[in-house]
Amino acid sequence: MANHDLVIKGGIVVDGSGNPRLRADVAITDGVITAIGRVPAEDADRVIDATGLIVAPGFIDLHTHYDGQVFWDPYLTTSGPHGVTSVVTGNCGFGFAPVREDMRDRAMLSMTAVEDIPTETLREGMPWDWVTFPEYLDSVERTPKAVNVLPYVPVNPLLIWVLGLERAKAGALPTDAEHAELARLLTEAMDAGAGGWSAQCLGEPGNPNGRLMQGDFDGTPMPTDIMWPQTRLALAEALAGQGRGFMQVSGTQITEEEYEHLVEVSGRPLIWNAVIANSRSGGLYKRKIEWLRRCQERGIPIYGQAMTTDVPVPFSFLYGGVSTRPPVATIFAAETVEAKIALLNDPAIRAELREFDPLFYHLYPDMKLHRTFTDEYKPYEGLSFKEIGARLDRHPVDVLCDVTIADGLTTEVHTGQFNATLEGLKELVDYEYLLPGLSDGGAHLKTLSAGMYGTEYIVEYVRKHAWTSLEQAHWRLSGLPARCAGFTDRGVLRVGAAADIIVYDYDELAYGDPKFVHDLPGGQLRTVIDAKGYRHILVNGRVTVENDEPTGVHSGELLRHGRANPR
């Protein structure tokens, strides 16, 4: 009788701790690693030959928006096929619980506005068999999935639940009783297994009439954008009583001192995002890295989440883009090609576009004409609209609009990369306590498919540029995020840990170009990026991907309290 269910034989083990690699066998029984060393093949029911292959822990993505997609896509693509075995959902304070029945449609419209997930897809794809957050966890748990999931408690629906829609949208300061109720609901969710709480705070406390950085579908602010510091403090105090969990908090209204105070009060880690090496940010990312470094030196567990992907983001006035603000959002919302073209021809709209300053990205000067179907503009393919404008003595926005109109909106445009230079990107890779990724998986479905960030990290920053070692890469992609999230039984390959494992060919590992597919509920469109080189991906000891193809095995778990009971 075999002693193990499966053994991965002869691979090069990079365990995710930062320790040197070693050639070893990895044995698995009941979803748990039971031996690392020499294991006879006859001691296992199944043998995977990993000779010449890398054996490492699955990637852990702490910044996703798969809150709805988990119900219709077991592999959480693009993430699952690219080696991600665990995700955290409910980021930025956005989510679907707790939500009363009469607020469900509004919750979906809000998610469309802030994260560009089609409302029609959400309506058709989600079961809505919950009201409270514990009930939402139960629904996720019984849903078949090939990736592990741990949700944050998103603070936007929490504020609407306690304050009511009108007061939450007005930026009302909660009363003592309301703060107590917010804390009670968070505690209830944590007791049921939630991972912590999240909030994005981009406005001014209590001011619903300020500049909207990422507004709701009806032009109102998201409640967390105008929430009060007292509310964040109340939630941090509630987390203190748990002795586990973590916070994801970001925003222009919060000082470094307040972030540190939230950690001091809660006794729990905090993730700050986003660290982007953007040359137009005035060196902000350098200052944030230095602040994060000082926090680590003082033993304050604040970690930065870095946008480490360098893949261009597709942009199309036909399909959409990352912006959720006027005037671009106005064009996206037009229902017909003719209506969009009319807006692009409108001098007033063009004037607004010339002054437009998209949230965080500041991308349009670097947008490139990737492909046009009009002979007049064919010679300019591969050039930025800024470069084309200089040659034609026209503003880049006018060139963008004119090419798009000439093509009947079929123009293929690539935005500038999130990180302006390779040198800046290298700074993000060099700082050992920046979490890679920030994939936003499940959001901005028509334009962004950054769930491949782990593949890209190894292909580009280890293999191509040699900026870091493979050992350090797997620590950053698995061990470090596991520590931040409190995943006590995964992230590092060791005896007793859950068998979330990737087996890949280091030389063949690759990712494809972004491509459009119409596979969302309701037939909606999204962007995906294919993976190559993953021989096996195991989640809780079962093979979910083999030779880059899904096996149909759905062994993912809801990670209540950061743990699962492996199958």
C-alpha cells in the first residue's frame, strides 16, 4: 500500500522562503505536503516526473476583484492558469456583502462604475443567495473553484448598511452607536472567516461635493472616499480584538502617521497601494518606498503593493478602458458607434479630453497606435499619439479621435505602461518588501489582464534582466504575501503545508499577447492572456492545470481565517 497520494519526483525545489534551491522529491497526502527529500516512486499512488523542472509554491495575489467572477469562472482567469493558487478579494472597499435585497442592483451598477465589470454579466452570473457577509462566505465556499479565496470585508457596503444610502453618500460622521455597529458587523464577519477589511479613500472626509477621483455610476462619491478617520480607527480597534486579519487601505486623504496609527491600534499588518514608478508622479513612488523602508526598520508591518506588470493596457472607445470618469466615461457609455463618433467629433468633448487627467495613470501622451485599418494612418503604427501629433502638427487627442473615427472605432490602441522606465521598474523589484502584482484581477475586464504578473515576473525580471534571483522572486510572489495575509498553511513548501504547488519549465515559461474573448455571462467581452510552460498546477494537492490546460478539477477552498481543510 502506497504511503502517499502523489509524489513530484526529481524537480528543483524553490520553496518560497528565500532559501537556496535543492533537487528533491515532494510527497503529498490528503492535500498536505508530507515529505520533501528522497521519496521512492513506489511509495505513491501517482508520480509526476519533474526532472529539469522548477517546483515552487503557487503564487498568492492579494489584490483582486473576483468577488463576482468566482461564481462563473472556477479558474479565475487570467490568474489561475498563470500559477496563482490563492487570491484575496474585496479590495478597495468594493464588494457585494453585506447588501440588502433592494440594494443589489445598485451594488452591481457601482461595481461597473468603479471596476468596469459589466452589470449584465454580474446580473446573470451571480446567484445572490446571501444578504450578510457570513452568508456571502458560505456561498463562496459551496461554489466549485480551482483557486483558493479569502475575502476582505469591503467597507463601502458596510457603511451603506449601517448609515443608509443617503447618509453614507453625504459623508455623514457615524454616531458612537453606528461606529459600534460597524465594529460589530466586522467582528461578525471575522468570526465567520473574513480576512480583514479594505477601504479606498480618495476624497475629503465628509465632503460629497469635492473632486471625484473614482465616482459612482450616478456621479456621487463612493462612501469610503469621504469616510472619516474616526471610522477607520473604529474598524482598526475592532480588528485588534481578533488577533488576526489585515487591512488594505489607500487614499490621498490619509497621512503616513495615520497609516502607522492604524497598525499600532489594530496590531495587524496593513497593505498600501499602489506603488507605481511613474515619471509624472513627481517621485512619489521613491518617497513611498523610503517610508515603507522606515516602517520595516521600526518593526511596523506596512507593506506596499507594487504595480510590477509592464504589459501595455489595450484601450478602445468601442470596448472601453480603465477610466471611470468623464469625459472618457461619457464616451464609453454611449450605446451605439454612431453616438460615440458624434461625441468624438464634438469640439466641447475634445476640449475636455485635452484637459483630462485620468486617475493615477496620466497615460494618453504615451498611448501608441498599435493597429489601424485606414491607409492614411498606417505609416504611424507603433508611434505614440504624441509623436504622430508632432509630425502632423495636431494635438495628440485630436489624432486619437480622428484615427478612431476613420476606423469606425476599430482602432487598436495601447496605453503607455504603468511604469515609465525600466530603471523605475527595477527599483520596485529591488525593494524586498514590496509585494509584486496589484493585478486587479476580475476588474477592468476589457482592458486589463494582469493576473499573469507572476509569469511575467519570472520571465522578465529573473530570466531576461537578471534583476533578482529565482529564490527571491518566489519569496516575493508566495512567501511574503502569505505572511502579510496570515495564510498560516501555505506560501512556502514545507512538511505540513497545503500542497499549492506549481511545476514549470523555466526556459519555456511565457505569456501571450492580450486578446479579446466573448465568454462572460451575457456574452460580454473581456481581455485574456494565455500562459505557457506550466506543466502542473496543484491546489490543495490536486492537479488543476496540466500542460497549460485546465483539468476540470475544482480543489480550491474558501480560506476561512487564512486556512482551509485540504481535501
